[in-house]
Amino acid sequence: MNDNRTPAEVALLGEDDVAAVVTPQDAMREMRAVFESMARQEARNFPVVRERLRGEDSVFGVKSAYDATRGILGLKAGGYFPLPGEGGGHRSSIVLFDAQSSALRAVVSGNLVTRLRTAAAAALSIELLARADTRTLAVIGAGAQAEAHVRAALLVRPFSRVLVWSRTAPRAAALAARLSNLDCPVEVASHARDAVSVADVVITLTPSTQPVVEDAWVRAGTHLVCMGADTAGKQELEMSILQRAAIYTDSPEQAISIGECQSAARSTQGPPLAILGTLGDILIGRVRARVANEITVYDGTGVAAQDLAMASLVLERRPRGEIVTPAPTRAGQVQSSTGGTS
């Protein structure tokens, strides 16, 4: 991480700072590089902490990683809080440390970073796994992530038709309106089946705990991009889809613990899952990509190395974020009562 700041300086970078210096194209390049680094074991993601709060309605999590080749060390913390008005929704912050000394370097607002890197990873999966003759895109879910995913998908495939569906019809209509400046028509489907059954690529972006895509709707050769399942208990696809698909992930460990694969991985019914590897494994030639008309699934749980790469890029490009200097501590550390550092 090369940001040319003195060790005592800490950058505080907000959403406007992120928006000023990174683009979807930047995110695509960063995700490709991160996937390759992870496949070569040069970047390592640590175990995720993700817990429900206040019963079942709120989620808080921490993801952390270390990328040796880039000298990036840090974490992202945040979650979902369904509060009324401006107080609710998804919020996260990314914390970057000096990889040599663990000194704090930056705190970066994580919402736009998450949106950009999630959409870019989904688009990379489409680039690597969707059929070359892909033309119709279906998007299931019309929340905050949906628009970015459609625009990123169009960077890698010339879709001629986009179908959107949401359980909340006005949200689907609003998404279609925001996408009205695309070069292809965007239509609102009356039922998820109507979108999935004609699609070459299906992106799911819901917080559902029950399947929203049925096996009978999915055609041979379809590529499914599952981005909604990132917490224990979530599920967007009927299990039998996964049991007959070639599956790729960002993290096999996270896929079977908090991702779309979690329910099928625990099931004693049907064949075992065919998790072939990660997108990085495809990029470095370790595993194959699509074979003919098989169904492919990308289970994107989101990993910390992706967030840190994007936040580090923001820091390197020196936006106008506030710089603060923390109070000095003895030898730059806080001593614990046991003599170690805390």
C-alpha cells in the first residue's frame, strides 16, 4: 500500500471521496487482480464473524484479510439495521493498517466500495462463465445493489434485454426507470418465473431465507450469479439447482458456511455439490470454466481482500478526505496488563 503519508497520519475518507476517484472499470481490474492473488495464496482472508442482533432483524459482521503482494492489511465492519428513515439500511467501514507495523492508516466508508466490488465480482463471473451467445439478463431483487450489477454486467456482455423482478413491484419499476438510459430495453417481469425462464444469465440479489428461483425455471446453459446469501440461514436457489450445476465461488469456505451453498452442503439428500473452485482458479488456469450447455453458478459471498483492495486504491489516489493525527503512545503501542499489545 503506497499512499505517501507519514506514519502518524490517518486518512478519514467518506462516500464522496470514494466516488471521486474510483469507477466500475477500476473495480473490474481490482477484482481480477484480487482473485488471482487469492488463487496463488498471496492474499488470505481470515474467518468471518457475522452475527444476528436484536433477534433476527439486524446483522453485524467483521471480515479481515492480508494481501502480502500489495502490503494490505485490514478489515471491514458493518451490517444491516432495518431502522426507519435515514437511520436504517446497510452501512460499513473499512479500516486499513500498515502491513509492516500495524499502524492505523485509514478509515474508509464502505458502502460504495461494497457496491462496486460486489457488482464487479459478479460481472467477472459472467465474463468467465456465461455463454458467448448470452443476450438476456434477469435480475431478481431491486435493492441498493441491483443497478450497479446491471451496469457492470453490461461491461462484459452485450445484453440485448434486461428483465427485473422484485417482490415489491414499485421497487422493480423504480429500478427499470433508473436504467432507462441503457442501450437495451429494461422490462419489469410480473413474476420471477417469467424473468428466469427466458434468461441466459440470472443475478439474484435478495435477502431471502427461502428459494426465490425454482429448478424448473432454469434452462440448460444458464449462468446464475448468487449474491444475496451472505449470512447463515439465507437461500435464493432451490437446492436441486446447485446439485446439478458446476459451482464457482469467491471462497469455498464461506460458500458452505454463509453463502448460497450452505443448505445444500449440509443436506443428506441428493448428490454432493460440485464446487470446482474460485474465479481466481479459472484465471490462473487451475480449473476449467464452462463446458457446453451445463448450468453454472457463482456463489459470491464477498471477501475482505476485495474490500481492502478497493479501499487501498482510494487511499493511493489521495482524495480530499480529512487527515487526522492520533495522539502518540509509548513506542506506538498500547500495553496490556499482561505485557502484550492490545
